[in-house]
Amino acid sequence: MGNKLMAMKAAREQLDGRETDDIGNQDANSKHDENQNFPVQNTSDTKRETQTVQIGNRSASLFLSSASINLSKAKPKDTSNAKQSPSTTPAPISRQTTKTKREKSRLIPDEMIQIRPTREFTFTGYDIMADVASPECSDDDEDDDDNTRQIKSTYRNTCKMLGVTPASSFKNQVATPAITMRSHPTGPEGVRAMAIALVDNQVVTSLDLEDNGLFTDGAKYIAEMLHKNRTIIDLNIAENLIGTEGVRAIADVLHVNHKITSLDISGSGLVDTDALVLADILQNAPCLRELILSHNKFCGEGGMILGSAIATNDTLRILDLSWNHLRGKGAMAIVAALQKNIGLRKLDISWNGYGKDECFILSHALQENTTLKELDISNNRLNKEAIKHLLDGIQNGDGLETLRIRGNPVSPELALAIIKVIQESENCRIQQLDMGDIDVNEDFVSVVDDITMYRPFEVLYSNVLKHGGLQKREVEGIDYNVNMVDELFKYMHENNYRVIDLMKWLDKDGSMSVSREEFKQGMKTAQFPLTEFQLDKMVDELDMDGDGEVDFSKLEKMFVINFGMIQYDNGHYVLARNTKNYLQAKGYSGGE
């Protein structure tokens, strides 16, 4: 053991001697540098060269700054017989030795630090240094006020403490009234840093963190922030699977924070037992005006619990229960609550299981309720009997102004019966009828023309069936012959969307496809500028095999084949060289 310790000590002393030799060399040459203007290259302004290297069976791009390349290629000049000019490179430093520990701790001169080679590589060929700010640039904008700088500083420091990467999009919006960050890989810790930064923020009134992977912990961090923040009034944490505990945390904060007027917790994975927590929200959040509960799993029991809470709430104005599993007693309880509710102005129960029995209850509710203005019962099971019950409610009610029944099995003859009831009823106040994908006949169009002559009325429908075949609608100002796929690509190009972005947003289960209705609903949410008829036509073109699904792999292949706008280049999909010419030929604006 003694021999090993002696050997280790000797090796350490030898290593220390080498380090002091190197430091001595620098110190000895420092006097030589004092009378010279040492050339320092600004690495932020230098050009970068790229070298391709092979690592295993994958290639990578190596980026070198020109400063480091020039430094490595420079040859020492002989200055023994000539006086070196200030602009030339210094002569090689002669080796000298210094054995004092004090000099061993001397720092490397700043000039040497600035010319130290910078090497960055990535397997994708992406230049990492392109996103790195130059040393002289400050993270804070000169136009930021003290409060904004403080918020950004708090956010950066918190991210550093939690070990998360700061989101530039969040920093750029902390001084704006609305923060919108949808489909970002934020995670619970990322939103925790945001929540800490927003505690004292007096500017942001709308916070949209839809599809950010918050889960239960993230929802709790948001709720904790809202205990102190009273500026945010619009909160969207949809598609984050916050679950029971996450919703309970939000419900608890709404007991003390009476500033929240809009809450979107759709896609939170809520089931029937969670309806109790939502009933608590309806009873103890008097300022809440809009509640979005879409894309959850409420069934019979959950519907009954929510129905009881709706009946006694007179402050909520908008309630969205679409894309749930409401049917039977649960669905009946929701619409039965309208007989007592005097607050709701808009109710969305589309994409559920309403049939003839549920519509019978709805009919009586519509006859008694005079405050509900818009009802969306699209994509349910409204057959002829269900429609008959619904018409009874419309004919004898005098409150409803907008009715949406698209996506139901309604024949042209049944559509004609609906429009005649609207025409002949003295009490009916419906001004907008949305039948979207439902075909009508010529008699239907004639009745619509008669209605619009004496009062405001708008109706949306699909095709007009006439004797001898199908007649396409011709409406002034709308070109139904336009190529809808071209319009889709134009919209994606102008908004910098890729096919993979569209897939990530719509394809929640990772199946690489979505149903026709899911695709259309996504386009509406994204405010895609097409009418209902045009959306149907576009989906018809995208559903190439007629299986009722929009396949994203086929969509991407369609862009490649039909447009020639995407090419596979060095492991990446990139825009083809003829993209600009194609866009100009189509009358689009945009760059390369």
C-alpha cells in the first residue's frame, strides 16, 4: 500500500509540473504580447465551414467557425531576425518553467478564450449556432419595461433551478394580454416555471396551454398560481389529461378566485365520478360564464349529476358537452335541466347519443325555456321520430335562434318538413339553421327564399336534388369548383404548417389517421377558411380509399406526387426548387 501511495504522489507531482510549465509559458510570453495588437476575431461574425463525418452507420455535419479553422491552419512565423509588426501573429511561446502555486492559478488571457475553436455537430445537419445569440446581445429586449424584465428574469432563474429549457414563445408573450402555447412539450415542470413567473403578472388575462402535457401536477401548479393571480380570466388547459385530482385543484381555487370567466378542461380524461367536482364548480363559481367539457367520458350517471347542477345554475352562459357518452337518463337529465335553467345561452350536446326518447324531453324543455338561444345537437341519432319531437319544441317555443342538426340521418323530405315548421310557426324565432351535410330538394330552396323575403334567415345545407339528378349549390361569392386540397396546402403554407404538424394536432391516438368528422372539426377549430360544403368536398378528396378516414401518410404522399413540392434531401423533407414558381402560378404569395 505504501508503494502505491508513493507512485500516485510522484505521478501527481509530475502532472503539476507540466501544468505549471504551461502556465509559465503563457506568463513568459505575456510581456511579448503587451506591445502588440493581438488580432481577435469575432466568432459571431465569422463564416462557418461544414465537414461531413461518418459516425457508425450515420452521418453527421461538423460546423467549424472560420476563426478556429484559420487558427488551426496558421503556421508560426520566425521572428528571430525581424521585428514583428502589430498585425502579425505572435511568435510561438518558448517553454519556461515556474513552480509557484500562486502562478498555477493564473487565468487564461481573454484573447486566448475568444479564439478558442468552436465546434458544434448534429446528426440532422442543423446548425446549432444559428440559434445561439451573439455574446453582445442581451436576452432582454431594450424596449422591455422593468416589470417585464423582472418576469423574464424570474422565469429564466426558475427554469435553471428546475432543470428545464425556457420556452422562447412564453418569454415573448409575458407582456401581452394573451399567452397562447398549444401543443408544446412543456410538461409539469415546465408549466411550474411558467406559473411562478405569472404569480405577480398584471398584464396577461388569457392563458392557453392546450395539449402541453400538464397532467395532474401541472394543473396543480396552475391552480396554486391562481390563488394569488387575479388578472387571468380566461384559462384553457384542454387536452392535458389532468384527471380527477387536477380538476379538484382547479375547483378549489375557484372557491376563492372569482375572476375566472372561461374555463376549458376538455380532453381531461374525466369520467362519471368526476361530475361531482364539476357540480361543485357550477355551484361555487358565480363569475364563470363559459365551461368547455368536450371530449371526456361522461355517461348516464355523470349526466344526471351535471343535470342537477345545471338546473340550479343561473350564471353560466355557454356549456359545451360535445364528444361525450351521454345517452339515456344522463342525456335526458341534461336537457330536462333547461326547464328550470334561466342562464344558459348556448348548449352544445353534439356527438352524443340523443335519440327519440331524449328528444321528447328536449321538446318540452324548449317549450318552457325562453333564454337558450343556440342549440347544437349535430351528429347524434336523430331519426324521423326524434326530429318530430324536436319540431314540436321548435314550433311552440319562442327562445331558440340558432339550431344545428348536421350529421344526422335526415332525408330531403324530412328537411323540407323542418323548414316548413320554421316558416309556418308564429312563435319560432330561429334565424340560423345549420344542416351542413344534409341534401335538400328544390321545394326546400323555394321555402327558404320565401322566408328570407320577410325576415332575416340563414340556412346551411349540402346539395340540391332536382328532377333528373343532382344539382350543385351555386351561391354568389363562393366558388365550389375550387380545388380544396390546393386550398388546404395554401393555408398550411401561409401559416407555416407541415403535414406532421397537422397530424400531431389532430391525431391524438397516434394512429396516423383521423375520421372524416374529426378532421372537419379540427379544420373548424383552426378557423380554416372554407364553408361546410367545401370542407365536405375536401374530405371527399382526402378520403381516397373511401374508408371514412383521412390517412396522413397518404396525404403527405399526395403532396409529393400531385404538387411535387416536397423532396427527400440528405435525410430531410424539404421544399422543392420549383415551389416558388408553383405558388406564383397558383396566385399564392410567399417566399422560397
